[in-house]
Amino acid sequence: MKVIVQVVEKVYQEAHIYIPDGMSADAIKQYITDRYNSGELTPNLNIFQVDFESINAQIVKTPQE
């Protein structure tokens, strides 16, 4: 039989980056958001933790007898 299995996990990623000194909290948030949206941050992200959320299975085809 054919079964579709879906696993939902929460993935925590962590990156250690350097940002310019003297920025306000809002400027830091914007700086990080801009780097993330541009894809510039992605190569620095490492999986830190994975938490299992749920698993689901759906039978889509049963064998013909």
C-alpha cells in the first residue's frame, strides 16, 4: 500500500555574526532582517536543535486483491 507520511519538526538554527557597533536595538533588528531576507545569513546558519512536533500518515492506495 502507498502511504504519505508527514513529519513536522521545529528547527532552531543559530548563526554567529558580527554587526557594526553603536546601532540601536531597532537598527540591529533591521540589519539582521535585511541579511536574512537577502540570503546573506543563510550560509552561516547551523542547526542548533530539532524538536519533534507531530507525525501523520495517510493511506492513499490499497493493494488490489
